[in-house]
Amino acid sequence: VRMQPLGPPGCLGHGHTFVLQLLGLTLFAGLLVALLVQVSKVPSSQEQEQELAKQEKVYQELTQLKAGVDRLCRPCPWDLTFFQGHCYFFSKSQRNWHDSATACQEEGAQLVVINSAEEQSFLQLTTKKRGHTWMGLSDLNKEATWHWVDGSPLSLRFMKYWNPTEPNNLGQEDCAEFDGDGWNDAKCDISKFWVCKKSALSCSHEQ
């Protein structure tokens, strides 16, 4: 029995070509989709404008915040300590008494002059943690006659703050320091810590 051909000659070849064309179209479609995905990741001009608007808003808010912080009144610079209307600088390095006084003057302050028992307690407690610290008191002009750097004499009510048996002028000790729980006279050319004092800024609602 002779088998009849299923189709005209060459039909199988055409089917093979069709499959290749279909495969090519599929690959092209895949590449097109991938390209569209990449393009979609690039923000449009409208999206870019929205992003810039957001950034501008954040910048304006930060500017307003900074202006508000600037208006806040801080009575003392950051490296100074505020106490009862004054600013105090506690040195981290050591100098002799004269150089310590000069360092304070260069900052618009003076080697500390004590005016109250509360101030004395505050300074004594703070300096005790640090060690020997110069104050603005000396008897350089006249032995045993103590004056502050602003020219005012040492009040009798402050005499109780000298340590026992001090001041003793042992070896020409003409400058006063915080020493432990009280005051001591020491040689002015010895390097010690020091304390500067100046008036604090006055904060008002107008600032």
C-alpha cells in the first residue's frame, strides 16, 4: 500500500521557518520589555520637579530652624560655665600666675575675683576635681596685703577660706590658688590651672 503524503512537498520546511520567526519575535518582545523597564526607572521631568520641590522645602525648613536656634540666647560661650550671672573658663592647660592673668585678659575676662560665699563654694568644688588652680588674688604689691586683680582688697569675710596655717609666704609665695578644700599662697612662677571670669550676656525677648 502506498502512503499518501500528508501535505504538499516543502510544507515541513515552511513550518520550521515559522518557528524561527516566532522565536525571533519573542526575543525581540523580551528585549523591548527590558528596555521599557529601564526607561521607566528614569524619572520624568515632572517627577524631577517634584523631587526638587521637596528638597527646596526641606532646605527652607532647615534655614528656618537655624534662624530659630540663632535667636536663642546663650549667656555663655559653649566652652564656658554659667553661674549666677557670670561665665567661667576652667583651663585645660597650665601656666604661671602672670600668664594666666594675661590669658584671661585676651579673652575679655579676668583671673577670677570671688564676690560671694556661693561663688566660692562653686569654684572650690569645681577646682578640687582638677587640682591646683590660680585665682585673681595676690600680695605682689605689698606683702600680706592681698588684693584682687580688679584692685579691690581681700575682704575679712573671705579670710576663713585660707587653708590652716595659710598664707605663710613660704619662699616668697605671693599668688593665691585653690588647693583642696581651701586657698593657699604659692610661688607665682609655678605653672597651674587657672579660672577666668566675665559677665554673662543678658538674654531678652527682643533678641
